[in-house]
Amino acid sequence: MKAGGSLSIWFFTGLCLGVNGALIFARGLYELVHPPPEPVVLFELHANVWWGAILLILGITYCLHFSPARERKRMSGNS
Amino acid sequence: MNPALLLFDSNTLVHLSPVDLIIIIFYFALVLAIGLYLKEQANTGEDFFMAGREMTAWVAGLAFLSANLGSLELMGWAGNSYKYGILAAHWYWIGAIPAMLFLALVMMPFYHICKTHSVPGYLKLRFGEGAQAISSISFAFMTVLMSGINMYAMAVVMKVVLGWDIHFSIWVSAGTVAIYVALGGLRSAIFNEVLQFFLIWAGALLIPILGLIEAGGWSGLQAKIIQNLTELHVPNPGSYTHLWSTLGSFSANPMGINWVGIVFGLGAVISMGYWTTDFLVVQRVLSAKDLRSAKLAPIIGAAFKMMVPFIVILPGLLGLALLRDPHTGNLIRLVPADLAWSDAGQAQGLHSYDEVLPLMLARYCGPGLLGLGITALIAGFMSGMAGNVSAFTTVWTYDIYGTLINKNASDEAKVRMGRWVTVIGVVVSIVTAYFAKRAPSIMDYVQALFSFFIAPLFGTVILGMLWKRATPAGGWSGLLAGTLSSIGMYTWVKLDPSAVRYVALSLDAQDQAQNMFRALWCCLICVIVTVVVSYLTQPRPDSELKDLVYGLTRIPKAEHVTMFHSPVFWGVVVAVVFIILQIVFW
């Protein structure tokens, strides 16, 4: 679904997931090196590392697949 | 002290780190950017109020579900599952799935073909301006009121959990919603709802995953709940993890309800009324680009709705099993909100049922993940509020302003009115939020008011669609009789609490059980009055009912699509999964 221009809602979704994933993943890596003094329950599973990575990969996939350039190409192909 | 710091209390449940704040600020910036980007695409009435009727099934379906996933929904039902156990999942399964499938496969063709802008708009076409006036005025009133109550509830939780000033939470979040909906109309609301849908899942999904790991899986969770509730001398501890097996009698489950109330009150009336006639959710599906998309959208919504208990109900159950004081090791027992949020409750460090989701969030989520979880709660609030505001704006502009005040309003004037009413709707919601602050019990009244209008409305709309003999006088009087009888039953129980044994068939019936039975009776009264009055009055000729009633509407032949693109196929898949879930958690 386009926003009228060449930006799809899925591109915005990818952007949001990607940025959040990158921030969480980076923080998770930092905590691997500098564990917090009062860790959360199940800290040893390092949820922020793998959850951040999943969000980052999802975000990048969406951004690439629904990038403005590809959307423009798709629209010109349809017309 | 720096005045800015007064907005944030340091004595709170969780503390946000800089990375959490960046995530929250980025979210606000993104939703505003979407509103600005879409401003140019909202110039006509169809664009502003119906998103151009060009949404795909996926976008309309996710927005359909997201508009219902407000913050009160997320935190409130997590709290309800802590209070009532897995029975709360009925509101997501039998209380949603059959109705969503019914909307998709039976009702959607009528809404789509008659090209109405709203549910009251359909009533005008079918029953005339009397039924339209009752339903549009009651809907507009309820929508703004609900929006304000939701806003206040979220602000209180933000105060308790994060220490944020209540005024700050209310004005910043409401102001953001007002800007992006006023700029881009329904399209902007829908786009943000899709974004919010992903954020809600991204922020909330870790809690049940980590919770089940800690509890030792589903069987470990069940064992811990029984052990904890036995320790607290709670009767029927086993009933907290069974969906149907305890519904044989009113006293065998924590809600005080039996299967009749769940199946007929919730499944057949409340749920059907909400998911098929509440314009807040129906508006999203009306924006679909064609009939197949309009039919697929509620089915997509239903598929995801079935999974929502995983992020809402399960955290409540995990709270029952796992929440212990980290210092003493004693069980933490959550209490009703009025007790927890009183001065005495705060002094004792009590937490309310509604705080179970933030408590579980704080248990597992460190910096970064915590910001994402809080963003999910804010996103839930904003999607719910944007849903209320955009539906209110459409009903006001088309069904009140365009019908009762200025019948000759141009399309341009309606768009202008829509932008202003968006802002006014938000301001009235804010006023309502402050009103709620002064009267804590107002939430109970609003929930009751909500059921007054939705249950009889379903009776009127379904008779209008499926029975051509229903007359305008029948529709109008049935709707009025159903609404008045519901108000009458509510007042009766308030004045004489023992009357609950007649209204809800048992003295054990809790508030939710009373709502279910009251809805069932008032819908039946609406149907009976509509039928009787219709037989006493002159029906409209068939030619006037074309495209409005079953049997007089030519449903366009479904385009030839593969099985995997067929709404009926996916409807059957969702129905089968729904039945399997009932058996698994029986």
C-alpha cells in the first residue's frame, strides 16, 4: 500500500523495526562486555542480543524489499 | 530543581536509560513524520474519511485489529487474566473470532456495496433518519468518552510505572494523535496503526517467551499457579487455567459466570455487536479497495486476534505464577486499582491488577528492550485513541453535521470540518480524562454505557440486513427499546444488588458476567420489539431496499481466484484453529 508517493507503509515499518533492533542489539553487545550490576531475570539468555538481531534483520529486509527505488520501479512497471 | 525534572518522579517501578528514551522519542518522531508525509493525500472527503477506499486486505486487516488493541485493552486484559485466569481469553476467542468471520463472510458485502461512510449511515439508508440519529449521537458520545478514559488510564499507569507526570503524558500523547490524524485523516490513522501493530508485538512478545522458559513450560506454569493460589487460600485454584471445564456452574470459576453467559451473552451478542457494528473497527474494513479485500481484512485480523492472548493473557497468568518479592521471597498479590493507587496503597507499595504487564516487562527487559516495551504500550494507547478520534470525526461530519446541521455541505467543507473536529474530539477527550480523574468509578459506568448501545445496535443492524420485512418504525423503536431496557436493568441492579439473581441468573455474577447477561436480554428485547412493530407497520417496497437487504442485493460474483486467495478458504482455516485452541485449553 503506497502513501501516494513512493513510500510504502511497509518501508516505514521496516525503518522502525530496523532502528529499534540496531539500538537494542548494540546495547546487548555492550552488556555482554559490561554486565549490569542488577541484571534482569534470565539475563544469562541475553535476550537483547538475539531479539535486537531479529528485529534488525526484519527491518533491513522490509526496507530493502519496499525501498522507494524498488517501489518506483514497480509502479512504472505497472503503468 | 530543574522544572523539567518535575515531570519525572524518581520513585518508580522502572527507570529508563538513555537508549530507552531514544527509542520512545524516535517513535514519536516517526508517527508525526508519517502524518506530515500523508497530508497531501487527504484532500477529498473520500481521502480524509475513508482513506480513498484503496487499502489492501493486509493493511485494512492489521488496522482493524490494531484499532482495538488500545493500552487499556493490553494492560486491562492482562490484569483481568491475573484476576480471572484463562477465562479472560474468551474475550479474544469466542468473544471475537466467530464475529469477525461473520463480518467478513456475511455482513461485509452489504456494507461494501451500499458504499456507506459509517454504520449510522447504513441505518439511515435502511431505517431512515430516526435510527441514524440515535446511533450516531450515542456513538459520538461514547467514542469521545472512551477515548478520554483510556487516556487517563494510560497516564496513571505511566505515572505509577515510569513516574511521568499525568498532565505530561496526557497532553504529549493526545497532541501527537491530534496532529497526525488531523493532517492525514483516516489514511494516516491506518498507516500508524499498522506500524503500531508491529511495535506492540515486537515490544510484548518477549515476555511470554521468557516467562514460559522461567516457569518450565505450560505444565510448569499450571503447577506454579495452583501452588501459589493454594498458598493464598484462593478457592478453585485449578479453574484459573481451564477455559471451558469450569463453566458448568456459576460458583466453580473466578468470574461467577456459566457457559450460557459466555456463549450467548459474549459470543452471540456483545462480540457480534462490537465487531460487526462498532464503527471504530468497521471503518478500517470499509477503507478496503475491493470486496475481496474487504472480506479478507477481518479474516486476517481474526488470525492475529487468536494469537493476542499470547502477549496479553499469558503475562497475566505468568504474574500469578512467578511474581514474588525479590527481597523476602513472598508472593506479590496484586489488588484492585482504586486500592493500589490510593495514598494508603502507594505507601504500602501495592500494585494493581493492571500493572501486571509492566511488572513482567520490568522483570525480563533491560535497557533497550524496556524502551521498546514502553513504546508498545504507548503505541497501543495511540492506535486506540486514533481509532476513536477518526471514527468520531467521520460520524460527526457525515451523520450529525451533514445530516442534521448542514445538509448541503460541500465535500471541501466536510474535509475542513473533519480536520477541526479531529482537534476538537481530542480536546474533549482530554477534558473527559480530567473528569475521569475526579471520579474513579466512572470507568464502570462507561463500560456499562458502552454495552447499552452496542448490544441492541447489533439486533437492529442484523435484522435490517437479513429481514426485508423490518420497517423503519420497527428498527427505530427496537433500537430505542433495547437501549432503554439495558439502562433499566443496570439501574435496577444498582438500586437493588440482589436483582443480579434475575438479571445475571446468579448472585455469584461479577461485573463482567452481569454485562454479558444484560447484553443478551436487551438484544432479545430489541429483536422482539423490531419484529412486532414491523408487523404492525407498512414495509418499504423492495425497490427501495435494493443493495441493503439479503435477497435484494446482487452480490458480485467472486473473481476467479486460487484457493489460497479465497476469503472462504482462510475463514475455514481460522475457524479450525479456533476450535483446536478451545479443545487444547478446555
